[in-house]
Amino acid sequence: MKKNILRKNLVMGIVFLLIGVSAVSSTGKYIENLSSEQEQLEAVENSISPCNEVFEAYAYAAYFPGGQEGLHGFDLNNPGNLTFITSGCSFFLSGACFVPPYYIYGTEYSTGIVWVFNILTLELYVVGGGGMGLNGLDYDDESGFLYAVVLDGLYKINITTGEQTYIGGWTTYHMWSGIAINNGICYGHDVLNDAIYIINLDTAELTLLGYTSLDCNYAQDMAFDKDNDTLYLATYTTIGQLYICNTTNCDLTLVGDFEGGAQITGFAIPYYDYNQPPGAPTIDGPDSGEPGIEYEYIFNSTDPDGDSVMYFIDWGDNNTEWTEFGDSGEEIILKHTWDKGGEYTIKAKAKDTSDAESNWTYFEVEIPRTRTTSNTILLQLLERFPNAFLIIRQILGL
């Protein structure tokens, strides 16, 4: 295998060192000054481009001759056209991945801090974590954890806190530029040996898949198109290029050059059709009634993706229920009886087949308490004391 390992170590080491120094000096101070999520959102407000399109893929361009470094969107069949979204607040994302239903998670080089970008609202905020600087990042749907690699080990990342947990390392030297996970199988791109490995997520054990035949240098990344079961490599030799990698024999198929030959370090592909949550359901039915009487209520929610939806109903009297899945936009009729009088609030939300949930809808219902009238009380007394009426007449002189 044609390779000058010493040259690669020196070149990549110098590049990572320079980028790492820049990221630490700017990012450490930046995060220290942000005490709330609102402040974080305000801090990145001016960095967001007015672009509300949902792209087939997202990439962090760390080096972009003739263009803006930062997060970009593009179509998988046209990497030669990158659309700028955000500069990322002057920090460097060494790895990125998609997490359903609409999030791009990225890890900050040298600090390991995890950030999140919402592809629908264009909000960018920090999750947390930090510790080891991570070279690649991806999400495992089966376990619900993020996974990341460094030069000598594999880490599991808590998706809520960013906390890092060391899994294991390797006795031989590897220079990982990215990982991609699909159906529990983790693929790693080693640019030192120009090879693709399968990495066991439980033990970090490596299995060689094959060699890429490329002479890759510097940082890059990889990502799975999970809707189409396709592994993509964002590579950099002397220019940045996008390849499809055969997961059986490691054969590569060139898709095209990235615009300006950009170097991609954070690469993510949304999947499950960019699932969006269903709309908050409507509730239609009587807003008042009587105790012990059964009433009908109609619930309806539309899912933007056309997914089937189910409903969770809280009737306000400690009774709740989930419905079965039904077609988006189809009315669901449910019946309920309140045993006691009072004021009740019906709460309802919808959930689609990808577990995305809507906002709550509230509906007020008044069930008057049964009132015992004076006439009723008098009749009850007369039933218990039949001679009472005669006694009352005598007392009153009637």
C-alpha cells in the first residue's frame, strides 16, 4: 500500500493543532459568557442566514476557498452547490450527525462540547459536555446515544448532557476522520491507513472493511443516508469530494467535487423524511353537561408528513387513555362520563408513527353539581315522618 505515514502524521497534526488552538482560544471564552439558552440563541442570531429550506444534507465547511466557512446545506447529488446557513459562532465542528426528528448535533473540535442546530427553526444552542476533543460523531437509533471517536478510542455521548463515557481503544494507531452508524453497525474512516473499519459499539473492536484507494489528508467526515441505506464519504485529498461507499467491499463511487473544493468536517444527512410532529388536535363537543351522562367528543389532528396519528386524552378527572393509530386528518370520536359535578379540563395531544408529539390542546367542560332544593328536602322529611305534616299544621294553627 502506497503511503508515507510520517508525512501524514506531521501534516495532519500541524493542521489539527492550529485549528485546535484557534477553537480553544475563542470558544472557551464564548461558552463561559453564556449563562442561559436564551443568551446562546441571541448570541447566534446574527449568524443565521435567512434560509428556511430543509436540505438533503448538511456540512460544516472548515476550509472553503471562495466561500464562507460554517454550516451549509446541499443536495446529495449536487455537492458542487453549497448554501450557507450559519457561521457557527466562530467555532469548529469536527463531527456532526442527524438526530430525528429535525436536529443536527455537532461536536466542537478540541473541547468535545456538543451543539445542536434545529433545521426547521434555525435555532442553534449548546448541549454541554466536553473533555476529549472528538473527531467524528454519529447517532445510534437503537441505543439512543451519540458515539464519537478520538485518535485512540471510542466514546459514548449522552445526548441530553453531552457527558462522555469511554468504551475502549486500540493497540494500533489510527487517525479517524469520521464515523457513521446504521442499524447498529458503526463504520469508521481511518485517513492514516486510507481504510474503512467496522467499529464494535460495545467493545471498540475493529474489523477491516477495505481500503479506499484515496490519499486522504486533513479532517473529513462520513454519514449514512438511512432512508436509502447509502453510506457517503466527504473526503479531502487536494480538494474536497463526495463519494458513495459500498458497505460490502469498500468500493467508492464519486458523486462530485464540493463547491470550491471545500473541506468538510461535519457531515449529516436527515432521514425519516425529515419527520415533523403532528399539529395540535382540535376538540369538538359539549362544554357543559350533567353528572352520570355520557358525552361524545371529536378529536382531529393533521400530520405534515401524512403519518398516521394517535391521541392521548386526559379527561381531567384522573382518567386518561391512548387511542389506536388512525389516518392523518381523520376524526376520532370518544365518549366520556363525569361521575361528579365540577369544572374539568380535557387535555389532548397527538403522536405520529415516529414518536413525534404535538403541542397540547385544552377544552373546558362544566358539569354542575347536583343541588338539593328545599322542596326536595321537605318531601324527604315527609316520607320519613308521615305524621309530621299534621303536627306542623297544629303548631301553625292551620
